[in-house]
Amino acid sequence: MPKFEVSKDDLERLVGKSFSVEEWEDLFLYAKCELDDVWEHEGRIYFKADAKDTNRPDLWSAEGIARQVKWALGIRRGLPKYEVEKSDVTVYVDEKLRDIRPYGVYAIVEGLSLDDEALKQMINLQEKVALTFGRRRSEVAIGVFDFDKVKPPIYYRAASPEEKFIPLGFEEELTLREILEKHEKGKEYGHLIKDKPYYPLLMDSEGNVLSMPPVINSELTGRVTENTKNVFVDITGWDLEKIMLALSVVVTALAERGGKIRSVRVVYRDFEIRTPDLSPKEFEVELDYIKGLTGIELSNEEIKELLERMMYEVELEDGKARLKYPSFRNDLMHPRDVLEDVLIAYGYNEIEPEEPELAVQGKGSDFTDFINAIRDLMVGFGLQEVMTFNLTNREVQFTKMRIEDGEIVEIENPISMKWSALRSWIIPSLMEFLSQNTHEEYPQRLFEVGKATVINEKAETKTRSEDRLAIVLAHPRVTFTEAKEILEGLMRHLGFEYEIEEVEHPSFISGRSGKILVGGREIGIIGEIHPQVLENWGMEVPVAAFEVYLRPLYRGSFL
């Protein structure tokens, strides 16, 4: 979870009200944070905030915490509104970046008055959003520049690795390739672009470089100081919706510092947009649902008041709350998310606990103990456990695995096409993980115990969730035999006899894959990953893998 430092004075300046340290300990809870530490330096009190929600990057800075506290205390009420004026600035996006880093969104924030604390928070927010929400800049990278040094129009273009500029913190020009080899940030993030034929470059109309996303800003424009009044914000990545959200988070945080937001025209080959788009989002929830699950006696008007303190615009109609909420939030996926906000505004500490009257005592599930034993066994075999997302998409599950489109459980209205379906098998998730860690040393020996969801028309929900174990082994000399040795050890420890029957599967090399049988029934698949699949994932070393169903192995039957 993100942790970051904030100054008590800075927080209180943003809120417009002073509080004791003890009061702040409770106030942090409104922003889904805990007060992790308190210390004094040069007469000032500082807090370490521990953010508890990875889906709320808007809360990962002093501005976000202060804004949430202002609303929760009723100092402000309803939907936050930020005026966005159109600028005449245009950014042109190069079509050649389509397979390199295709999207960029931009904004201008003017009239800032930045002190040391404001600069620290600006840097902190960029780093936390790019590191956690942006998966170490692979999906979101952020640049903030002194706009007074920029001459529009601006070009986000594909550049030769031999082009030059002075990177932030250096005094001499380096080629883009040299930056990846010599600069600290180049060494850390260069793997995201180093194998591409072109490197992304952001330049103004006079040929001055602003940055090389997602690696480093330029020394000319990328150093923001207390003298900076106007900034240009640049966010790049692969998912337009995701970087639009990150842009909303950054510019509204700067607006809390008194900045005035101006939009930028962004021109792609096939379309153009104007960013940022701070239009509110909409959601609807049944009032009886909230009343029934809170366990608290709340009237409709009380629910409305609590929601307004959590930055919602609320319209009550026909037993429902029709909501508008800020563009910088992207975490509302279920009515329970709204229910959580109601309880936060009400105050968890204000709820009187009631001990349930039960005739039985709870204990851990035997199957959970079995799964934990499987995990311990895999660790004993020298594998590292990873936990990937159950949500995925058709490209990951089918296209990149050389499989024709098939049936999969899809989300009707996905927030992002990247998270548009439930996975039907786990190996593609592990291949995606490997593809994001090609810069790490080999061998990489990974496993995951997780859920896969398949279509089952006989079930009430038309789906069946299955517990599975999947492993991947990646290094230059890996073979089918190495994966089979781990499978052999697993089956021996569980006391099962098994067979491997050769099978053709598009994701595996012909003649080096087979279905795993126990008692004549299929419980999984094993093999060496097909070279085309490796190429699709950008892998340069071979991979062997297997995936097995765990429930049959636990029961010892196939019912």
C-alpha cells in the first residue's frame, strides 16, 4: 500500500482549519488512510500516511487527504467542481508510437504558488501514481514541466535512439540510447522501451525536448521550482481511460493549490480529443440496499447528507439515489462501494458492535488448509508465488496464446477493456507477468494458486469458479522434463498415480504437450510454450508450464 509524508501545517492550510495530532489520527480515516508515524523536524510536525485503498490514487497526497477531510467534516458539500478553460495549445501524436507507447493526454495548470511542501507533494503524487496505479510506469508515466519554457504546438513523436537532449540532472547532451545506459532513471525504466525501433519523445515547436516518456524529463523544462507559476502536465501509457483518470488526479490536486486548469487539444491520426475531461461520472443505488446492509437506522435524507459529505451529488427518486461523482474516482463497481462511503461518513467508530448469536463456532476450511499446503509444497520446490488478477481480457486469454476466440465470462459494462472478462485459465496471467519482468534475472520459476471461471449452463449463475494451480518456468535451458519433475513431486506428495497423454494444443509446442490424467479423467495440461506465444509476449527465453485443477485432487474423486 502507498505510504507518503505530509506536513501538518500544509494539510491544515489546505483544509482551512487546525486540529490536534490526536484529531488527525481520526481524520485520516475519512481518506482511507492510517496515521503510521508522527515526528517533528525544525519546529514542524510531519505525518506518515499509510493509504489503504489502491483504487483511490486521488487520496495519495496532502491535497487529496485535505479535500476528503473538508467534505467529510461538512466544510464543503456535494460534487467538487473544477472549471476548465480551453487553451489554444495542441499536441500532435505520432502514428509510429502505436506499438511503442501509443497514448498521451495533457493539461495546463496556471497561476500556481508553489512552496517547498507543495513541490514535495507534486513529486510524491507523480511517483506514487506511476509506481502503484501505473505499475512502475509501464501503464502510466507522468511528467510536469515549466510551461513558460515551452513553445506550442507540442509533438509526441517517435524518435531515433541516436537523437540527443540533456536529461534532468545532467549537464551534457546524451543520445536517447545513452540515457538508458547512463542515467539512473534510464537504468531503472529503460526496459520499457529499449527494444523498440523508436523511442517516445515529447518536443515543442522549436525542437526543445520536454521528456522521453516513460523514462526522464529534460533539464530545460522538466525542473519545476518555487518560481514556477504555470505547468504543463503530460501523461502517457497504453490505456486511454487509465491515463485520463491519472490526469484528473494530478490536475485536480494542483487545482486544490489554487491552480486554474486549461485543456489541451490532442490530435491522433484517426481522432482528436480535448483533455482533461473532468465531467462527473454517474451511478445509481437502491436506498433500501444501503439501509438493509448498514444495520443503522437511517432516513433517506440522512443517507443523502452522508453521501454529499463524500463528494457525491445526490438526487433521491423512486427509492433510489442517483449519484454523480468526481472524474478522479474510478473505484465504483458495485453498490457496496457506495455503502462503504456512507459508513465512512457516518464513522465506523460510531457504530455500536453487536455480538452475533450463533449456535456454532467458526473454523478454517479444510480445503483452505489443503491449498496452503500446496503453496508450501511449491515454495519447497523452489518456486516463487505470485498473485495476478482474476480480471483479464480476450487478447490475453486467447489471441496472445494462439487460441481462437472462445467462450469466456465477460463484464457487460467494463470500466476498461483491459479488465473486461474473468480468466478461464491461469497460465496466460503468468505469461503476462513474465512479459513484464523480462529485465529481471533468469531463471524465473513462478506459481499461482488462484481462481479460473468457466461457462456452466447448468449452474444457477451459468458459471463455475475453479481452484487451480499453475506454474511457469522460464530460462534458456528449460524443458518439458523440468515441469514434469515438479508435477511428479506434487502427485507423489498427494498420493496420486497420474498419466500424461500427448495432446495438440495451440499454446504449446507440438509433440511437447499433454493432458494430465488421474483415474482416466483429465485434470490439467502440461507442455512447453509455443515460440509464437513467446514472441507475442515479448519473451526471449523458452517457458515450460502446467496447470491443474485442485478440487479433484483434494477430494480424491471427480464428482
